[in-house]
Amino acid sequence: MNQTGLLQLLAIPTAPYREERVSQWIQTELRKHQVPYFCDTFGNLVVGVSSEQEYRILLSQPEKEPLRMFVAHMDHPGFHGTRWKSSSQLEVKWLGGTPRKHLVGSAVWLALPDGTTTSGTLVSATLDRNKTHLVKAMIRCDLIPEKVDAKQLFGGFAFKAPVWKKGSLIYTKAADDLVGCFVAIELLKKVIEDRPRRAIALLTRAEEVGFVGCIAHVTSSGIQEAKRPLVFVSLETSRTLPGAEIGKGPVVRLGDRASIFSAAGSEVLHQVAEKKLKKKYQRRIMDGGTCEATVGVAHRIPSIGISIPLGNYHNQGLQGGPECRGELGPAPEFVSISDIQGMLKLCEGLLEVNLPWEDPWENRRQQLGKYLKEGKPLLERFS
Ligand SMILES: [Zn+2]
């Protein structure tokens, strides 16, 4: 696993609808490794095919093997500038989930149109009516070149660095879902030579504000009319929960807050996890949030999910740790390196041929048959 690349990617500024820098880094990485890709009409990246035409051909092949679509998103909750209140005070609106306490005085980063970043401090904050997340704030900016249009600025919470390692953990301003994007790219880099027809990655925009990029792609790319079976595989970082703990392996995600995923697909994933990771994986419904598999489910595409347990989800100080400003205050997200390696292994396992996508329960039926054989005489005695 290219850890240097992961750290580079995690340091890049992103926010809903402002994924351009992440997208550019990914494109450079893909070109470097000769992995084909194209940008769809909405700026989502489709990795593994070089054009929309090639994509449609792939979807129209009468193959038995399902096309695995690994889906991850390039954005993270953040703010957009709305207007200058004074020469150094910027009014911003926040998009996506946020911390809700200890906000005033916290540090932020701001991305400038010239590709650089600067810093600032949050001087006032407005939460939504239910007081669950930030909707508006005032930022005092440190160094802003003259005459920058407020609306071109975007940013998020800042910590001592955009990314750093501590033991087996990575702390960052945004693991969600740049980690998912990283795994998808690593996977495609690895398999593009020998398995070009079974895997593609869809790296989307504006997930944090309602899966907007993903919905745009699903409803207009022709995947709903595909001639071959599809499996949507959401690659996410998800709020850590009991039974989905950091460092104990990736999670076979059975569902999210909105949906239960494909029973057959999830069973295949479970079997792959048993084989590839032995006991070093976890399995549960991750209902701390939603993910793009829900878009798949709603469009009747068999969908499954793999999650990396995420500390301080959406920069909320839920687990605390270094640089956390207090409970439910701004905090860096963190993930375990071994969980990321586990996710990559699971993805590779999902690409093996002849996995029982249509009927993964044959062994289970045999087992049930044994139960019946043993118990049936007792059933008969009662009648
Ligand atoms: Zn996410």
C-alpha cells in the first residue's frame, strides 16, 4: 500500500462541490500508473475505463460475472464563503455534518483560488434549529490576498497539520471519504492489468449533502439498463460504534441508517472476509450515518458496503484524542492503517471469479438439512 500517497491525498483541501483538487491529484496518480479513467458530465471520476463509450460497452456485455462498482466520495463536510463582512471577516455557510460545541475560537483552513491555503479563526457560529450542526459562521481570516471573491473560498476545521501519523493511527482533517477514494485507486492500480473487465471505481462529488454526484451518475449513465449484473460496493469511513472498533479490521457493512443492503451480496462479502481476513474483520449495520449504497438500493442495484471505523466522525469530538477541543467540539478524524489494508484485501477478494453472487447459501442449506435430519423424528412423534 502506497502510504505516502495516502498521506498526500488526506492533506488535500476538499468540501462538497469543491472536490477539484482531490480529483486532480487522483487523475495525476492514475495517469502515472496508466489506469484509464474519464470524468462524467457531473465531474465524478469513473476509473477503469477510458471513455463514456468504453463504459457503455462494458455495461452492455452479456457477462455472467457482475461488474463490481467500487463507490467512494471525494468530498468532506466543509464551508463555502458567502460574503465579506469586512476586509478580514468572511461569512460562510457550512455543508454537511459538523461539531456543535467549543466552536468559537477554533482554527480553520481556507483554500484560495490560486491553489494555496491560508488559515483563520471561527469568531461566531450559528447552529440549525435542532442544534445538531453548524449552518453559518463568521471567520476571521489571517492572510487573504486583495480582492478575492468570497464565493470562491472554501474550507474546514484545521488542526496542527492536515495529516499526521501516530503509531498505527492516521489523524487528519478529513478521512471521510478520502480513505475510500484511496482504496479504490489502489485497487484499480493493482488489478487493471489482469482483471480489466470486472472492476471499476466511481469517485463521486457532494455526497455529504445528499449523495448528489452519485445520484446524478446512477440516473444518467446507463447503469440501470446494464446488460450484465452489477454490484455496487460502497467504500466508506463510518462513525465507530460498539462492534465496529478502530483497529479491529474493516467492517462488512450490512446496512446504513437508511437501508439494509443486498442479503446475497453481503453474504458473499462475509465469506470473502472469512477467507481473506480470518477473524480480523467486523460485521454489523453501521447506522451512525448513510452511504452511497443507499443510492444503489433505491435504484434496485444489488449493493453492499465496506466501512473503515472512523474516530471523531465529521470532526466531532466523539472519541477525543490529540487536538480535540472538547466533547462534541472540533477534532481531527482518525483511522487505523491496518483497517485500510484490510479493506483493500476485501476488495481484491471480491474480484475473484465464480463467487456465488446468486446463491451464497448452499453450505448453509446443507447445514440446515442436517438440523432437519436430526430433529425431524421428534417432530413426527408429536403428531
Ligand atoms: Zn462519507
